[in-house]
Amino acid sequence: MSASTYRVVRSSRASRIGLAVGALLVAGLAVLPYAAGSGTLRTLISFLTLVTVAQMWNLLAGYAGLLSVGQQAYIGLGAYALWVLADEVGVHPFVAVPLAGLIVGLIALPTAGLAFRLRGGYFAIGTWVIAEVYRLVIANIQAVGGGSGVTITAASHIARATRQNVTYWLALAVAVGTIGLVYGILRSRLGLALTAIRDDETSAESLGVHVFRTKLWVYVLSSFGCGLAGAVIYLNLLRIQPDAAFSVNWTALMIFVVVIGGVGTIEGPIIGAILYFILQETLADYGSWYLILVGLVAVVITLKAPRGLWGLLTERRPVHVFPLQRHVRIDASGEIPPVSGRPRSACADE
Amino acid sequence: MSLLSLTDINSRYGTFQALFGVELRVDEGEIVAVIGANGAGKSTMLKTVVGIMRSPTGEVRFAGRPVGHLPVHQRVSLGMSLVPEGRRVFPSLTVRENLLVGGWVKRPGPWTVTKILQLFPLLERRIDHPAGNLSGGEQQALAIGRGLMANPRLLMLDEVSLGLAPIVVRHLYAAIPAIVEAGTTILIVEQDIGQALSVADRVYCFLEGKVALSGRPRELTREQIAAAYFGV
């Protein structure tokens, strides 16, 4: 084979079908408020925000190897940023959602400076401690409601149907946007660096990859996504209490969804969130048995399918709905075969 | 002209001192070999050069400027590249993606994916395979190619022969003249004395963290090398 007779493609038949199905699904979800009831929308808002935070945790842990147990900090801060912007500054609550995400991203910068001093298990515990510090600080400031919390009154003045519909659309936009963001990052040079760092940090560093800066970017982006999700969640709930907003259960949920779906894949957190919601909807009436059964499912999946459900499904026949690897297509005659997707010229990335 | 010079390097792992006042010089266009037994401090010296480890004393100069205070990525940008011991390719990335990470700093120079595939044709048929699926020899070729993708002025090879069959090692060493011809200076760390001396212009022998012997291979006797290598 001559070095000049190949080209690099990333799309596959599965990814093109997946993209078409995904586009139809998003279009269908976008018009759902005109057909579905209030209960369905509330459930879907919860589902979409769960997909968002799971994607963010997966980016952080599955790709950058940063096992954070403190992402609830950014859900809580997103909620409080929404309240401050909407009730105290006077920004329209719907406009305040993206601004809350940006504020949380900014707060994550100095937080990362502190958290990144720790490694491995210490980083995990450290991020949890940082989240607890944020919770305690907020709970002790009376101006933000103290331990009893606050109500987003600016949002409660909006007509219920309008608020719920727009909140749903925001949740959908945030979920689709974060999946697109993760996909874009992982297909970029930054994604290549992230995978290299995950595989071998020292090797990546000795090739000139700026490990600290790359991880910092991912941490800030992940916090931004969690901040957006936090703002959407509490725009839906209206009442913010620090114990609930900064609860470690948020991160436990992210970890559960990512682990059962498949760590280090974009498809995994989506599959995991679907399974979680199916379990929740079907087992919710069984009281404490529900938690036992969910735990049992987690144990069985981690033992029988360590790569998660997506890994199990694609074990025999690899399918990439979100193709990330660069595949080389070679024609036996030396001619470059016609390929669709995003073909690149031979050795384009040299 | 001296491309790399080390003066009074005393690197340590916590309380354990691994290098003691190491002095070393690599001139532009040379192949310099550092030999020594396990634990002699050879790899520690390379880690200190590239910046993974720091020496509390002394100076690392590269291309005429002190670089001891610079982080790793800046040193790589200046033109040094380390091929680490044990290959350490990125197993979940394909061969091509590994090479692309190697070219992260985007220094101008002769080495491209195509050139690397010409240097190591065995990689060409494996270009789309995850690096974790390659044989040891293929992984080592990939690790060297990945290091070259940075278009370094100085390529540092750490234990190329480790765990490989002699025929594979000979095949890899056969690529070294082409690398030097392309304008890259080479610093090799090896336990395989024969291979190292066969290509080196100059050699340093490390013993217990110190330079025990240095000189041109043809000027050193087997007895001198054995004494410096084993400390007898």
C-alpha cells in the first residue's frame, strides 16, 4: 500500500442512520409540548437534565480521568445563580439560565486550581469536600435564604404552561447542546489529547500535550454543563434548598447512569439514563424495594458488563452512533474510494 | 555546537537520590549512548532532561539556553522529544492517532505521517488498528515514530530493545541512520551495550547515579566498559 492512497473517514452507516434517527427524535421531542401533558413534560425535563449531567460527568471521568464526586456543587451553584440573576438582578428567568451556566463555569476556574492539587482518590474526596463547603457557605448566608432556601419568584409569575413548555425546550436544548459539545470536543484535537491523557498521562505530557490546561478546560466545561442543568432543574422546581441542591445524590446518580450505560462513550450515558427512568417508572411503587432493585441492577451490570450496557450491546459488532476514531479507507487498486461523511485528504493531519 | 548539556544534576525521588552530579553533553548531529545496569539512573536522567523530573541543583541547557525551569510542553516545543521506556503507546488510539498526538506541538520539519510510514513500513498495514493490538516491535516502532512526529532536534530513546527479540531490535536500530540524516540528534539510553555501541558516536556509562566512564566507543576497551558497567 502506498502511503498516499488512503483517506481518513469517521462516519459509518450506523452513524449516518443514528444521525437521521437522532434528528427525527429531537424534532419529535421539540413539538411534544403541543401534545403531551404536564406530568410527561416534568418527567422528560428530569430525563433530559439527567442526560446532560451524565454526559458532563462522563466527559470528566470517562475521558479526562477526573473522578469527581463533587459535581453537585455546580448543580447547586447553577440553581442559586439562576435565583440571583432572576430575582435579585432582574434578568428574565429564561435568559438567566445560560448566564447561570457561564457564572458557574467562571466559579469552576478557581475551584479547579484548588482541586487539581489533589490526585486520584484524594481528588475524588477533595471535590466532595469542596461541594460540601459550597453547601455550608450558602446555607449560612441569610441573604440567599440560609438553610431553608429560596423560591424563584420571578419564574413563578410566568404562566404555568408557558414556564413549563419553555423549561422543557431549555432542557432539550441543553441536553442536545451538551451531547453536541462533547461530540465536538472528542472529535477535535482536544479530544485526541484527552484520550491520550486517559491512556497514559506521562506519555502525553512528554509529547508536549499541556495536561493541566487540557484537564482544566474539561473541568470548566463539565461544570458549565452541570450549572446549566442545575438552572433548568430549579426553573422547573422553583424552590431551591441547599441540602437538596448540593446533595451528593446528584453525583451518585450521574455515576450510576454512566457506569450502567458505559463509561467513555457518548451513547452510554443516554442508554443509562433511559434504563434509570424505566426502572424509576416501573419500580417507584415498591417503596424501599425500588432502591434495593436499582442497586442490584447496578451490581449485576458492573459484574456482567464492565463496559456498561452499550459496551455489551456493541461487543460483537462495534457500532458507533457517534463515531470518534479516525478510520482509514484503502482501495486495492490504489484509487481513493468514494466515501461520505467527513472524508479528509490523505494524511491531512500531518 | 553543544545541543544539550547537563551540569551538576542531582535528581531525586523524594528522599532517594537517583543522580549524583551528572555532567553530560550532546552535540548537534551526534548519536550519544548512555549505558548502565538497571537502576543506574539512565531513565531518571532522561526524565530530568525533558522536565518530568527536576534537579534541585545544576543546569539543563538546550540549544544554548537554560531550560531547567520550563514545563515539559515548552521543552518539547523547543525541540526535544522522549520515547519512553516500555513504549507506552496510547492503546485505545489507532496508529495514526498516536502519530497525530506525537505531532501535537506542530514544529516544522521533515517528519510527517507519510515519512514515518516510509521509515517503518510495518506500521502502514496497521494504521487503522488500535495501538494496544500491536506486537511489541510494532509498538516500539510506533513509539519512535510518534516521538519523531514532534520534529525534534533531539530525540531521546529510552531502552528501545527492552523485551524485544534481537531481530526486531536490529530492525529498529537500522532506522537510526535515516533519522540522523534527516537532521535529528539522538540520545539513546540502553542496557544492550552491543547495540548502543554499534551506532553511537560517543558513550557515557552510568553507575549508581554517576557518570563512571565516557568517551568514543572505539577508544574504550571492553575491560574499561565492563568495569564501569558492573562497578568492579
